[in-house]
Amino acid sequence: LPPTDLFLTNGGLSLYRSDTVRRDDTPQTLLQRLGVRDPVALALMRNDPTARQLFEGRTGKLVTVETNERQELLRLSARWLPDDSRVFHRLVVEAGPQGLQVRRETGELTAQNRLASGVITSSLFAATDAANLPDSVAVQLAEMFANDIDFRRDLRQGDRFSVVYESLEADGESLRAGRVLSAEFVNNGREHEAVWFEEPGQKGAY
């Protein structure tokens, strides 16, 4: 099972788990993996057209559930991106006086700046993986310095980089990376720097 957070509330014990929707998931497999043992919730996830959207389209949708000590569903929240826009979709299943209710919402992504750094031991992408940089940020980093550094021939062990990039978030959870805002790369002792610059009404550049 995914890691569990436990909280005591006035209503008793609440358990929280998060995971992502997998390619072969069904309502039953997802709820089981999230520790939900609730026939009513399972029936709703199987039969409600809005709830079924969780299993349509792209996989990797982030899902968080809250259950009580009897493993009954109190709240399910899922967030995902329909495309590369700055809008995300949120699916909520929540217990109320009338039982479980389903709603779908949209919201604006918020941009947070994140800093990461790394040291080259073999290749650029091995170093960015070790630094937990998203693949899209690693690609941008390589493109930014492609005219100055041949990343297949010029890299040396001990070369280092630092990067500031946008994390596009929904409800405090990162859904995807945005632009690289600034970066520094030290290759064989020589420093290279780039900063994102954008004038109003024009396409940005480094």
C-alpha cells in the first residue's frame, strides 16, 4: 500500500493515502491499493459517469483519499492536466448528509520556483536524474547551453550545474514543470550562465 498519514479528528481517526492511476487500473484495484474497503464507494466509482472520468485519458493522475478507521471513503480528490495549458481538472468524491457526492472542477495552476543542482559523474541526464529534475527541465538545460557545450564530448567529471525552474502546482502538488528561469553550468572550470527574458507581447528567450 502507499504510505499512510494518520490524523485524529473530532469524528475519529482519519487515514490519508496518495497514489497515481495506472494504465490497467479499475475502480476496484485503485481503491484497494489506496486502502479503501467500501462497497458503496466502489459502486459509485464503477457506475457514475463523472467518477469514471478518472480512468479515461492519460494515466498518472494523482489521487488522494481520506478514510475512517473502518476504511470507508470520506473523500477522494484527483487532479490532472488535460493538456499543456495552465488549467487543471479536479475530481472530488466526498461524503455528506446525502451520502457520497461527485463533482468535477477546474482550477488555475500556480507557479512556484524551485532550485536544483547536481554534479556530473557520467552524463548530463544521469546527473539530472540524480538531482530529481523533471525530464522537461533537463532537456531545456541541455538546449540552453548547446551552443557552448558539446554534452557528448565536452563533459568532465566534476562539472556542475544549478537551475531555477517553475513547478506548476495544483492544491500544493506539482503536476508538471514549466520554464527554466535561470541556470548556471560549470564545464571544465568555465562558467556558463543563462536567464529567461521575456518582453510584453513577445516570445521569451535566453
